Amino acid sequence: MTTPVFCGIDFGTSNSSLAVATHDKTSLVPVENEHYTIPSAMFFARKDNEAFFGRAAMERFLNRQPGRLMRSLKRVLGTPAMRQGTMVNGELMKFDQIIAAFLNQMKRKAEDDYGTELKHVVMGRPVHFVDNDPVADQRAENELEAVAKSLGFGEVGFQFEPIAAAFAHEARLTGEKLAMVVDLGGGTSDFTVIRLSRDRARKHDRGDDILANTGVRLGGNDFDKDLSLARMMPELGFRTTYGAKNLEVPSFHYFDLSEWSKVNFLYTNRIIFQAKQLLRETHAPEKYGRLINVLEQESGHAVLAETENIKIALTRHDVYVTSLPFVDEGLRINVEREAFNQAIGSKAQRITDAAEQCLQSAGIAPGAIGLVIMTGGSTEIPLIRERFRKLFPTAEWSEENKLSSVGLGLAYDARNRFL
């Protein structure tokens, strides 16, 4: 008799993971070579639209191979773009097909490793796919469920990502803890107050253990955007002026260049022509000329990728110096951590406010939290850590498997539901 295998998939805005569970074991699956996480990125080669995934996708893009890079696909769920699709190298593609292709390569890798077809899955989801729009939020879940079923999953469940992260950490507890889960991903920040213990982990229904959930549609990609607008885009002419009336140059180019999901829409002949016309009147032609170069060379994603590198570097260093020779030979930008903190300050406050709202909904004071579970790449940002250390000064912290704990917890949940 074949041992049943259950699956958990964390389809993230920035990174994704997959874990499987049998009756006695739960483990992550290496989804890209030896890596247990894969960047949620796809690259379609211009020649034949061949798809590449994860690090392979990013490598081809950063090596300037012709084609189309796509990231932040999760943020399309529940939006009109999901139904409209997008042009990829001259071919109209629907986003459900694109997302299915990305998830299918993870599923097939796991099936090859375990020698069995996966039929049962619990998919992770943020507390809110879309803020303040319950209809769009439910539509996003329905769209992701339809994608999962198109891949051959007969049973599809959903679990809030911060709850899944709690399940992954629960297995290592020796006693009972009242925990706050802080799940800061690329697109969303989610929070859960939950009672955890090994005994509770054996329960099929954990509804009584979950005291509150809150979430806000803010994450690491939004920090990239703020950093880009504060320190990168001014070097391309953002906030400079033109003409006799000293008007500011149009800003939409810069906002779109600072957001992964919008960069590709700037590479049109019309937009480039309009920018060149304005160059004649700008008061900062050297900087504005860099914008035109980025548009013509279609290197906006490369600028945004370097912005992300700066953000990561500033988790370890007070100052980071980056060079952008593909924009302008000799262009170097000094970025201080304090400047980054100022750029993201208002969004960091919104994230902290959402965590405090979760405590209020649970009817408890911060001092009642005995364990803080930090998961997601954005929990590495010093300003974020400082805010949560201040909020929970006496609690224990658990930070293992920051990029993969949600996937593990989803597999635990899948076994409890379907076994």
C-alpha cells in the first residue's frame, strides 16, 4: 500500500516553498536544485517564449538575455489584470496559466522526489489578498484554488500564512505558549495571536486556539519602492524640473520603475518618444537622460533588483555604496541605513499598528505574549526588528526557517486535514 503524501505550498510574492508530510514525517522539498525556496520569478525567452523559473529566471534577466521577466505574480490575484492577461513577447498570456506553470514545476519536482502523484494540498494565503475588499479577496482565493485544481490536486484547502508559520514552530515547544506570529512577506504583512503546545498540535480543529488575525497589504516590495523613490530615482531625474514655469517632470515613470509588476509597461515607443521630447526642456539633462537610457535599454528591472540588494545589504551595514554602470558609467550612489529608515518609516508604522490591532482584537496586552515568531524576509530589516522588540520586550523570539516555515506549517496542516 502506498504511503499517503500530503502537500503544503507557500506561493509567496517574493519566494515560494513546498513541503510534504507523511503520517510520521514532514519535510521541505528542494524546489530549485538544492534550494528549499525559489524566487517567485519567471523569465520568458523572446525567441520561443520558453519559460525559466526562480534563480534561473533572474540570472537570464540580469545577464540581459532578450525576453520578459515577471515577478510579484501573487499580487495579480483578485485584480482585473488576472482576467485580462498580459502580452509576453507578442503573445497574450492569461495570468492563471502563468501562475499554474510556476506552481506546476514545484509540484512535479516533489512528485519526482517522492515517486507519487500529489493529490492533497493546503495552500497558504495572506489574511487579506486585497485590503478592504472582501469580494476581491474571495475572488483571489477562488482563482488560486482553480489553478491548484488545474494541476491535478483533488483536495485543496487554505490556511492563513501566519497560522501555518505557528504550526511549523509548535512542534519544537516544550510547554504551552501564547504566541504572536509576525509574517512579513514581499507583498503582505500578517499577524496572528495563537495558543501553541505539542498537545494542541494534535487537534484537527484549531479554531479555539486562534485568538485573532490581522493583515495589511504591505511588504518587502513596498520597502523596495520607497527606497527606490528616495535614493535611486532622483539619479534618473525624479523631482527635477523643466520649462520656463519650472514644472516637475512627470512622476509616473518613476513610480512604475519602482514597482516590479509595472516596470514592463514603460517599455513602449510612445513613452520613450515623450521622454525624449521633454529632455529638450529639462533643467537636469544628465539625470533625465539616464531615465531615457533605462527605458530604451529596458533595464528598469535591473535597477529595481539593485535596489533590493541595497535593502538586504543595509540589514548588515550602516552605509552601502552601489554602482550602476548599465545606467551611466561611473554612477555610484551612497545609501545610508538612516535614509532607508526614513523612506520606509510610515509603512513600518502601519505594520506595527496592524500588529497592535491584532492584540486588541484578541483582547490581550503585549506583555501576555510569551513567544514572538518572526517569519518572512522583511523581519530582517533593523527598523522592523527595533519596533517589535520595543512592542514585546520580554517575549522569547523564534526565527528559524524564516523563508520556509510557512511551507512546513502548511504541510503539517494538510496531514491533519486529510489523513
